[in-house]
Amino acid sequence: MAGGLTSDQIKALGRALAALRQSLQSQDEDSAEWRAPVELDQQSVGRLSRMDAMQQQSMMLAEKSRRQAELQRIERALQLMEEGEYGYCVTCGEEIGQGRLGLDPSILTCLKCASEVGA
């Protein structure tokens, strides 16, 4: 059994991953308006308002990048579940602790490998 996990535990973690993926995708759709180009027409928006809008846009783009990275980890974890390799570190092949997977089911590395790269 993958990473010492039972099939019921793997199914539960798979459901958690799918729910997290859906939530991230919804957040991405909801924030699309804030990532749109900022209007530079000085007649309709003052300079400080444009600066605020540009800062908001920059923050939303950074947030989108973070969500995309998280979605990639989720997709990889789901792929590993399908392959029967979920629960094992993708770096060293050792089991990932059940507690670690319980905190974040998209984790792909064991604690030792994560601490070596600062993840």
C-alpha cells in the first residue's frame, strides 16, 4: 500500500485534493477581473487610484502564480495516486509521513528532502 496508507485513506486524500483543486480554480476565475490591464486614462482615474490598481493587479498576478504552482502539485499528487506511487517521496523514494500528508495531501517530498532544499 502506498506510503503505508490504506486505500480508504488514499481515497479521502484524493477527495481532499480534488476539493482543493476546485477551490483554487474558482479563486482564479474570481480574481480574473483584478488581473486585467490597468486603465491609464488620467481623465477617468486619478494617479493614486491608478497606482493602487496597479499594485492590486501585481498582487493578483503573484497570487495567480502561487495558485498555479499549487495546482501543479495537486495534479502531480493525483497522478501519483493513479500510478500507485502516492505517499512516497519523489526525490528519495522513502515514505512520506501520514501526518505530513494529512496537513497537505499535495506534498510530494518527505520531511528530510524538503528540509534539504528549504521547501
